[in-house]
Amino acid sequence: MTLDRRRCLRGVAAGTVSLLTPLWLRAQPTTPTAAHRPPMWAADAPWRAWTLTTTVEVRDPGRETQVWLPLPSLSTPWQQTVTHTFQTQGEARLRADGRYGAQMLHVRFARDERRPTVTLTTTVRTRDRASPWASPVARTAPALTAAERRFWLAPTEWLPTDGIVRKTALEAVGSARSDRARAERIYDWVVRNAWREPTTRGCGPGDIRTMLETGNLGGKCADINALFVGLCRSAGLPARDVYGVRVAPSAFGYRQLGAPSEQLSGAQHCRAEVWLEGAGWCAMDPADVTKVMRHEFLDWIRDPRDPRVEPVRQALFGGWEGNWVGWNMAHDLDLPGARGPRLPFLMYPVAEVDGERLDSYSPNDFRYRIVAARA
């Protein structure tokens, strides 16, 4: 099957999402409030536990019906998985891809199963993530091994590091020399030149070469944060996307930075990390800066230095809020047992019927529901 690159998310099964942000989500104050201040995310922030319950139903099964559900695959100072449990009529196995270690629940259903369903329940702990330079005492991180550095600098099909990508990265970096200065130049270039495009399906395909070649830098998180990651790698900074889902409203004062309710279908969001010498893996999220610029206020803010945006621009260079659960860091993923095309990433539930990948937004074929609650 030949797919247009910008339509690749047809191969990712997802629930229905609104293409336009409701007005009530945009009707925020047009001047900064006390809530719109850079958060003091601390290195010893308290943990919060969440229970995520994903229920999938394939409404029109065939002779061969399969489902893949992403699992939290990260064990880090800011996220820990506690338990996984599941219920299904099918044959279920916990699987992982061999390159990135992305974990998933893979379910095969019998030919005579008329209503294949699976319910996955995961308990995970998260906490806010501080920027390493927020403390008066700088943290010294152990160096990456040579193999790790090569791995997180390597190009992928969807993250090329040559041609227009490298040319753009070098122009963005300019004369900056330190790791942090180069990362900040790229971060600022992305939030200044890319924009949140509400008509993009899902989280976007992350096809950064096409974005740069066409000059169309509009998209969503998988486009904008992939652009940041690709530019960082092209400039010699190890970087990676982290795919996940928002689980709660934001305490930062921006409605767009959280899940509006406990029902999370459509709350998928990817973030990014970059390795900075002496600081280690640092949290980044330029895509959420552009989301605040486009949707938080009644007007579309074009300047990331606008006082209404400046707090979030500063905070998301180096920090994350712990109202989000990361699934994995996998790119260009071949699902075990799948007959459909390779995925650019695994952030949504995926289903196949008789080898055909179901349309992300076809509720007659495939639907799912994700609900989060404090554990």
C-alpha cells in the first residue's frame, strides 16, 4: 500500500477529535494574570499517581482482527509505571519493539468473535520536571556513551538530518557555541516560525522535510516538536520525541496545557527532550508554546515574546508539568504481527482488520475511550 507521507496518520487508530477549539477554551484574559507566571518546578516535586483505563471496541471485525495499545514504557526520575492489568476475549501479549523498547499490549481475536473488546488499566506515577539550571547549584549529568550519542543523533525516515533540515538548523543556531545556547536558538526559531494549525488531523504526521520544503510550518505537536528534534540532531545535539497523553488540567494557569476532563480520547500530546552537556536530558515543548499562542486567548498571538506567552515560553524550555504520561520515544515503528504500514510513532491505539489498518477517525469501524483518575 502506498501512502502519501502527510496522510500517514490514517494508519494510526484514534478517537474523534474536534478540529476547532471551542470558544470557551479560547476566552481567556487578554492580559497576564497572577496565574500566568513561570512555575517554580522543583527537582524534588511530589509524585502523583494516575490510573488510566483504555477501552477499545472494534465494531466491524473480520477473519483476522488485531489491536495494539501503547503502554507507559519509561522509567525516569519524573515517571514510574506501577501496574498493568487487562481484560479481553482475545489472546493478549505484552510486546516491545526491538529498537526503542516501546511497550504495548497486542491482542488477537478469534475469527468468530463478533464484538472484539479490550480494557487496559495502567497505574503510573508522574511529577513536575524542573529545568536543570533552575537550581543555584548546577547539576552535572553523566555523559552519554558514544553509542547513545550516535543513536539519538541518527536520522530516521521521518526525522532526516541532511539537506534543508541541516541548512535550517545551522541558520537557526548561528554563532551560538554552547549546547544550551544552540538549543535555545533552535527552540526560539521554532516558536517564532511554526504555528499551531487546528485543521491538522490528530497530532500531525511529523514530516519535517515536507514542512520545510513547502514552507508550511503549521501543524500540531508531532509536527512542531519533531521539527525541534530534527533541527537539534542536525546541529549535533542529541534529541528525541516523547509520545504520550495529557491526564489532568494544568495548574500553570493556561487551559490549553491540560486535559479539559477525565475523558482523554483526543488528549494525546508529544513532548521533546534534548541532551545538553553538563545538564543531561532536558525537557522541551515548543509545540505547547504555539498552542497557547493560537488558542489560549481570543486573538491569535503571533509574537512568542508577548507578555501573555512569555511565561510559558520560558517554562517549557527545560521544564514539564507532571499532568502528562509518556508512552515511549519510538520512531518509524513496525508493530509486531502487523500487516499494515510502518507507523511514524505509537501514541494512539491501533487496530487492523484482515490486514487493513483502520481509519483513525471512522467511528463506524473503530473507537476507543481513555479515562484518567487520581490513584
